[in-house]
Amino acid sequence: MKGFWRDAVEFFPILMNGVALTIVVTIGSLLLSTVLGLIWAMMRVSGIKALSMISASLINVIRGIPIIVLLFYLYFVMPDLGVTLSALQAAILGLGVAYSAYQAENFRAGIEAIDKGQIEAAQSIGMGWWLTMRRVVLPQAVRIVLPPYGNVMIMMLKDSSQASTITVAELALQGKLIASSTFKNTSVFTLVALMYLTMSIPLILLVRHFEKRAGKR
Amino acid sequence: MIELNDVHKSFGENEVLKGITASVQKGEVVCIVGPSGSGKSTILRCINGLESYDRGEISVEGLKVDRDAPSIVNIRTQVSMVFQRFNLFPHRTALENVIEGPLFVKKEPRAQALERGRALLAQVGLAEKADAHPPQLSGGQQQRVAIARALAMQPKAILFDEPTSALDPELVGDVLGVMRKLADDGMTMVVVTHEMGFARDVADRVLFIDGGVIVEQGPAKALLNQPQHPRTQDFLRRVLHPL
């Protein structure tokens, strides 16, 4: 145990560099997946057949490819096609696109859960599609969507570790590098696990808060 | 001002409107009565384009109702609707519900919309509930807010789709009272209802609908007191004397 604390003090600063990158990757891909997910969801519920079909197929293609393969594709294959991305860019893009499919399905479920009468009421006062979405449907859907959205945030935090496979020196990769050069596997990976857990706990509490609030109505 | 000419409408195999021809004059109160599933609500929903129709023509002030044409927005701002289940926006206060249309559809200045909104809530007897959210209001209060919301669009006519059917019996009177006042003020109203007392006292004309056709129509008192058609007689007997 004493050894662990000594190791912890020694490795903590290096691992914090990893934590910083983990946070960058998580937030970056979270924002991207939210925007893309919203776009896919809006296409799905637009009522325009072509748009909804494009979106549905896109979601299925994205869902059918493992995140790690998507990352390899962006980082190793895209340069052959003339598009060179930094490891960080590829990680954010890959995770963002991969998770946009889940976000889209979540958003769509939230939008479709809104009572049809709400949409009719909006139409009956002369609102068009976009105004109905913006003023009536989306504000109500947010309440429904937030708890699962919080869960996606937690999953993305943990899945950001997959960026290590394309050389992004986030927390998991930093840990692996230290472990392989010091052979202090137990100390290092215990520390890494604790740091992920520490980052997850505020998110877990946030989800609980969302769920309580959603339950109130 | 509202004209229906041989309107047909089917849901799949089921033809719910089999040639409805009727008209509503300015300032007139027309009640539509009839058994459940007879197509009463569908008529209202076709008039403001919440539902499409297959054949015939509906026009409002000479403008053809076509739910896929841009002109439908124009029609909907002239013909408001009050729903059976209120359909207030639960995430907004009573006052916000009322000013939503004026503010975002009609682009009224905020101060003016607020002032009118408060006046309308006062008109339906809910001035003190302006800041309450719909879930905090009783069904009768919610429906009165919904009427204020419809009025806020300054419509030429209001369609009421069974406005008191979802209410506890003791709350029905408040809503009917507000509607009666509107009628007295000369508002053009088309009301689908099971409240025969309201139809008799307030309506100018009553249409009795069964099986997707107008079986009988005429001045309210005459039709409800001396129905001519056997189906009307049978329906009224069962509604007025259920035991």
C-alpha cells in the first residue's frame, strides 16, 4: 500500500496530462455527436421520405461499424485518399460520428414521445414545421432526452480510451506507456481506473438529477 | 364564411365523410351533434387542415383549404381550434400559451401581445392564473386558457372539438359560460358537442351527423325539440334520457 502511494505521487502528474486529453476528446466528440445526432434525428422526423431514408441508412451504417475500425479508417486510410488528420482530430471525428447514431436514435425517441395533440395545437395557431419544432416539440423533448443523454456522456468518457489505439496519449495510453516502462502494472492501472471513476462520478450524479427532474412531470 | 361542398374523407377502407355539404355564415353558431365515430370531429379537423380530405372542396372566406399549400397558415390564423384534450403547451405558463401565436406567428410586439394576453385571460376569468403552468390548473381552467389562446389569434371563427367532453361535470359550466359569452359577442363558432342544452340555447343551427352524412339540419330549437328524422329522434332520446 505504501508503495502504491509513492507510485501515485510519482505518476500522477504524467497521468494528468492524459486526463487533459481524455477531457478534450470526450467534450469534442460529445459536441460533434450532439450536432450530428440532432441533424440525423431532424431528417428522420422531417416527414420527407428521401431525407428520412438517407438518415436511417446512415445511422445503420455507423452503428454497424466498430468504433475502433472507424478510428483506424480515419487515421490510417484517409491519408491514402489525400485527407490527413492529426490523431486528435481523427479521434474526435471518429468518436463523434460513431456516437451520433446513438444520439440520433435517442433524440428521435424523445421527439416522437411528444403528444400528437401538441403538434396539432401548434399547427392550429399557424405554426410551420420548424417553428413547431423549436417552440413546442424540442423544449419538451429535452426533458425526455436528458437522462439517456447523460448516460451517453458517461459511455463517451470511457470510450475515449479507444483513441489510444491511434496514438492519442490520453489517460489509458499514458497509463500503458508508464506501465510498460516501469512494470508497475498494479499501481498504474489502479490509478488509471480511479481517475476514470473520479471523472464519471459527477456525470453519474448529473444523470440522477436529470432523471429526478424528468420524473416530476 | 366557411363552405363545405360534397366533402369526402376516408381513413384507409373506412369512409368517414360521405359527401358533406354545409356552410357557416359570419356570426353564426353552428353545433354539430351525432353519435361517436360519425365524423363530427373529422369535419372540424378538415376545415383547418389538420386532416386532409379526398374529394369535394372546403373554403374559408373564399380561400380553398389545402393542408399542403402555404395558404394553410393563413387559414389557420383566421380559424382557431379548441381541442377536447386542451393541448396546452405544458412547458409554458398560461400567459405564455396565450401569447405564443401572436408573438411567433403574427410577430406582434411583445408588450402589445402581453397586454392583449392578460386581457384575454381576464376575459375567460383567469387573470390571476397568468403565471401558472397547465399541470397546476384544473381541466376547466386549462380549457379556458385554450380558448384564450384561440382568441389571441384574433380569428374570424373558432372551431370547438368536444370542448367539455374531458371535463369533470362540475367544471363544464365555466367553459360553456365563456363560450356563450363569445357567441353573444358575435363570434362565428362551429361546435362539436354532446351538450344538448348548450346547443339548444346558444346555437343558431344544429347539424345532426350520422354515418358520415348530414342526416338532418335546421334551427337549433326546432331540430332538438321536434326532430323529423327517425335517426335524430332515436339519438336525442338516448342522449337526453339515457335511463
